[in-house]
Amino acid sequence: MFVKICGITNREDALAAIDAGALALGFNFYDRSPRAVTAAQIEAFVNDIPKNIWKVGIFVNEVPAKIEAIGAQIGLDVAQLHGEETAADHPRNLRVWKAFRIVDGNAPKPYAAEAILLDGPSSGKTFDWSVAAGFPGKVIVAGGLDETNVREAVERANPWGVDVSSRIENSPGKKDHVRMKKFIKAALGS
């Protein structure tokens, strides 16, 4: 199992996440997000990220050509799609993780992607993790996770990975390094 720290906006948070044991970093390219970044901002420190750390770009209803261009510019490994995309909208040359919000405990239909990210019904809210336990394929659990509940989520859902953003921040886009370290430690059971 791996940990992804999402909503990375700066070098210090990226390096602290890696140092604490994160395998993936999420960069939000959705301009309406309070954690939105541009490729130019990431380019300033992307070379400081070791090659074995997955760089994940978060996109919402973005055209594949733009995702591909950003991916090439900063060396993304994964495109995490949060909109109404279909398989025809997948970018080329990038792995794809498709995100779905779990509302009223309803699981999405299986989808052709490397992994499915199951998120809470709204930002910072959890969902019934047993939905993830029964979902086929690689599942990443997100939504409302923090250092106090991630271990329970892992035990109940048995996910491929977990994802955290807002619940370990001092302010949008600024991570609390102590809470981030506690989250990763709890998630990995160490």
C-alpha cells in the first residue's frame, strides 16, 4: 500500500512528504481549487523530486492534449481525472486514475483505468469504506482522511493506496508537516 499527499503547492511540502514516506505527490491543475498550481510553479522544483516518487496531476474535464502537454513539461506519471471523462478522454503516455465521489454508499461501475480513487461525498468528508473493500481492481481511498482515522480506513477497505489533502493542512495548499508525518505513519502501520 502507498500514500499520496495531494494538493502540493510548494517545494517544502513536497520534500517533507517524501521524507515522511509518501510514494506519490498530487498537483492540482484545476483552476477553481484553492490548491491550484500551474506547470510553471511546479517546474521550479519538480527536478528535486526523486524519480521513484509518482507525480500525479489532478484534472477536471480537461482536454487530453492539455493534460499531455503538462505531463510532458513536468514529467507527470499519472493523470488523476475528477470530471465526467470517459476512456476516450484519457491522455496518451500517462497512467490514469479515475476519481468518483461516493454518495449514499453507491459504488461506481467498474471503469477502465489503472486505479479508481473513491472519494467522499464532498471535500473533507468520509464515506463507508466497506464500499472500497468490495470494489474490483486497484482502489485508492480518499476523502476525510487524517491521522486519526486512516488506519481504520486501511483495515476496513484494504486499498491499494490512500490519499490525503485538506485534513492535514494549516491552510489551503500549506501542509502541516507534523500531521503529515503522523498520517503516513498511521497509514503504513509503522
